[in-house]
Amino acid sequence: MSLLNIFNVSGSGLSAQSLRMNTIASNIANAETTASSVGETYRARHPVFVSEQDGSFSSFLSDSAGAAQGGGVQVAGIIEDQAPLPKRYEPHHPMADGEGYVTYPNVNVVEEMADMISASRAYQMNASMMESGKKMMERLLTIGQV
């Protein structure tokens, strides 16, 4: 892996974690929203990441030193959580169905906050990796100086 590849890997990680934090924020913002029907009720969303590889399949298997090459991360898509939607008995709520139940999103705020902390730490790690790469490049430029 070349030194310049550090910026590609950490940059893709920064973008992925930023998207992850935005998705989590959307889930938290919609945690208590209701809708008139189950089909319109907000469902929690989660990004799906895949590894992006450099070059051909053979370079994916090993580089000249025999270690696997990484090309960063790519967002494959955002999926909706298919967990059942919780219902609460609130007969006086304007969105209650005929039996008095209101359907709420399947967002667990505690899990979302834990995921946000994880995404924030991953973002910090990628930013730190980019800073380390920058320092290595600066030191590399000073090697030939007297």
C-alpha cells in the first residue's frame, strides 16, 4: 500500500462515518413520530458498507509483501430495519387506529446513541490516520534536506 493510499482509505472512512452519523441523527429525530397507517410509519435506517479494493482480483488477494490490500470503504446502500413496529394503546391520540393503538417507529434511541458514539470514534480515528499520513509525508520531504 502506498503512502498516498492512506488519504484515500481515511477519506472514504470519513465519508462513510459522516453518512452513518447523519442516518443515526435522522433515526433519532423520527423516533417518536407517528403516521396514520403502518405503511407510512418511519422505519429505522442503517447504512451498509462494503470494502472497496484497488486493482484486480489478484491484487486483492495479496500485494508484493503478501499482505491484503485495502482500498477503503464504500456505501452499498441504506436499508430499512424490518423489525416489528411497536404499538401503544393511546385511544385519545389523533393517529390511533380503530382499536386505540398508535404505531411508532422501530427506533431504539439508546442503541442509536451507542451507534453514534461508535461512529464518532471511527470518524476521529480516520481523521487521526489522515493527520498521521500528512506528518509522514512532511517528514519524507525533509529526508533530502541538510
